[in-house]
Amino acid sequence: MSKTYQAIVIGAGPAGSSAALTMARAGLDVALVERGSFPGEKNMFGGVLHRLPALEKVFPDFWERAPLERHIIKKGVTFMTGDSSFNTTIEAGNFDKPPYNGYTIFRPRFDSWLAEEAVAAGAKLITRATVDEVLRKDGRVTGVSILGRSGQLNAPVVVAADGVLSFTAQKAGLRRPSFDPAQMAVGVKALIDMPREMIDERFGLVRDQGFANEFVGCTEGVRGGGFLYTNYDSLSVGLVFHLASLRTSGKTPYDLLNAFMEQPQMAKMVNGGRLQEYSAHLIPEGGYDMIPELVGDGIIVAGDAAAFCNATGLNLEGINLASQSGVIAGEAVVAAHRDKDFSKNGLSVYKKLLEESYVIKDLKLYRKAPHMLHNNRIYQEYPELMCSFMENIYKIEGAPKENITKLFLKSAKEKVGLGNLLADGFSAWRSL
Ligand SMILES: Cc1cc2nc3c(=O)[nH]c(=O)nc-3n(C[C@H](O)[C@H](O)[C@H](O)COP(=O)(O)OP(=O)(O)OC[C@H]3O[C@@H](n4cnc5c(N)ncnc54)[C@H](O)[C@@H]3O)c2cc1C
């Protein structure tokens, strides 16, 4: 059976549900098509949800209603070298006051809730429906077919929000048919149950406060890093690897994750917890240079499908960019209906609005960061440098002391080399 809508959104992740919600609120008849048996079933992330300015506008009581875990007040980075580690942590008073800077969330709960909000606004959610083909007439997209189902869904415009691999954008000719492993990362995560009081005590938290920590030097030389985030009564612990580096290492993500959790510093943090589940997902980490064609005749690409993920090495932002681009895609579709123009030209207001938003501005600002993060020294030699430098500062041997600059240069020379230090410092300065 065929059905016609005013718009079809593929994928009920943060990008798709934000787009569907925006369109439904504006009165459009929109179908939100999701392959999972419920939105979020197939989705995982680290992770921290950051502010969502566009969605907050469509949905002013968003933060009161969304299913959130802890708000992040402490952010840290740990440099590790097997049996030594050096931490830096910021605990910001401002992060403990609303509007909070970020929350831990669970994707199955969050994604389901956001999709339900789109449904409450009038969108039609179709689950267990994997979009198979993008239908076209005279070169323009006119709808989609669903795997294993007869008939089709028709609409003058389709929003491809089907995530990092976006077969839809590929089939519509907006993305290359294969992806470049140098622009992709894979994340693996262990969810560890732990009593709430134990988390509070171990990480120095009270009320609903949360902690987010990144780790460098914990990936056995594979380019990547680790994370630990506190939920109410569980920890999300994981690793993210550059796909190309992981492939050449011959190591498996789960072996590396288990080794990470057994490192002395990590073992203390997860001790007393109970492993609940493992999960894994790809991340588009190529930044601005990975962005595909964003619009075609009758189609718009949003979220991870458009590579809107900002991985700077300091933070990983994806959901906020996905949601922001979803809202803007929704607004562009509403404008296209008003103007009755679904051509590439008519839909290009999407690109214009994106360029004015922080999505494209931030990706442009950090355009060089993905390249900088391909430097292998970041993942082994620099953590060793930080740990040995700090160890030398605090070592008291009853012998005359050396000044701090000398101590630093000594560690730098031994671990990285002074020429590399200068070159890497310049590259980091240009990238960040
Ligand atoms: C390990 C890891 C850690 C991360 N940490 C963070 C973090 O801390 N903060 C942050 O902001 N971001 C983080 N991210 C990134 C973030 O998860 C993504 O950027 C975000 O989920 C993108 O949202 P999206 O809606 O574009 O895509 P997705 O969330 O991938 O949603 C796509 C949806 O489309 C559906 N779908 C796919 N194909 C089809 C099809 N053919 N037919 C129908 N439905 C389909 C999927 O089932 C899914 O529901 C992390 C990612 C990973 C993997």
C-alpha cells in the first residue's frame, strides 16, 4: 500500500526527531521512519548531551521534560602510561547552576522520548521500517521504499537523518559510495552498574552532579582515547579509535577495552561495579572536510549523515549538532512548502541557515583538528611526557633540584624530541 506525506524523515535519532518535531509543529503531515523496533534501540553514544539552542526554541520546556541523568559539573583529562597517570580536572561552579552545560543520558530512553514528542506534535512514527530505496522521478526524490514491504511512501521532500553510514544519502547521489577509514572512528562502550552512593562517594559528587573524564594514552598506541561518564547508578566507560589506526594495529576493540578497564587507575574506578552490556558504533570524525552535498532535488541530509560531528580532542559533540541541523532541516522544508519549491535551489535555504548557525561555524573553526589528531605521538609519547614531567617535579631525592623548565625540557627531549614538540605545538595551536 502506498501513502503520501508532505515530508518523510528517515531515522528517529536526534536529527530525525528534531526535524519531524519542527515540521509537525508547523502543521505538516510528516512520516518519521525508523528501522529499530523503537527509536533509540539501535543507538549508543558516550555520552554527554550538550545545549540544544534550536530545539529549546521549538520546545521551551525541553530540559524540564527530557529524560536526563546527571548534569556534568566536573570535566577531566587523564594522561596514562600503564602504571602512572596525570589528571587535570575542572569543577566549575557555573556548571552546577541551570541552564546546565551538559547531561549524561541513555539513548534508548532519550531517543524514544524525543520521537514521542514529535508524535505528540502530529508526526507519524513508523518503526521496524528500514528504508531500502530512494525513489526518484525525473531526477528528483519523490519518496522511499521500505525493506520487505510492498508499496511505498511518497513525499515531495525527504530528510536523510539515517546516521553515519547514510545509505539514503549515498543512494541519492549526495555522498560517495564508500567511506574513508581515515575519517571514521569506532566507539566501544561498557555500561557498568554501580550503586548511586558509591558513584557519589568515589567521584566526589552530591545531588545530581556528574563527572565526565577523557583518557589519553590508554589505547596501546592505537590513535584514540577513553572516556568515563557517570550516570545516576551506572558508569559509561569506553574507548574511541580512529578506524584506520585500529585496522593497521590488528588489535580488537573489545580486547583493548578490557585492557583499559584493567589498568590500575581504571580498575579502582570501576571496582564494585557489575558489567551490564557492551555496545559499539561508528563516528564520523572527518569534520568540515567530510561534509557531503547537503541538498538535492527533493532531499536534505542532516546529523551524522551529513558528518556533523565535532571531534576536537577536547570534546565530542554530535547530538547537539544533529539536533540543530534537524531543526534547521525542518524549517527549510516548511519554507519549501510555503514556496512550493522542493528543488535543490528551493531547499538550499537549509545550507544558508546552517552556515549562519554554530554547526558549520564550529566545524569550520576546528577544520584542522581531525588532521592534528592523526599524530601518533599524542597517544603514547605525550602521555609519557606528562607523567614523567610531573613525577620529576614531585620527586624529592635529597639532591639539589633542577628548575622546572629544565625538568620539562629533559622529559620532552627524552620522550618526544624537541623538534617534534615545536612542530606539534604549532599544529595544535593552528588546529584549536
Ligand atoms: C562512542 C560514542 C560516543 C559519543 N559521544 C558523544 C557525546 O558525548 N556527545 C555527543 O553529543 N555526541 C556523542 N557521540 C555522537 C552522537 O552519538 C551522534 O553524533 C548522534 O547520535 C547523531 O545523531 P543522528 O540523529 O544524526 O544519528 P543517529 O543517532 O545514528 O540516528 C540515526 C537513526 O537512523 C536510523 N536508521 C539508520 N538507517 C535507517 C534506515 N535505512 N531506515 C530507517 N531508519 C534508519 C537508526 O536506527 C537511528 O535511529 C558519540 C558517538 C559514539 C559512537
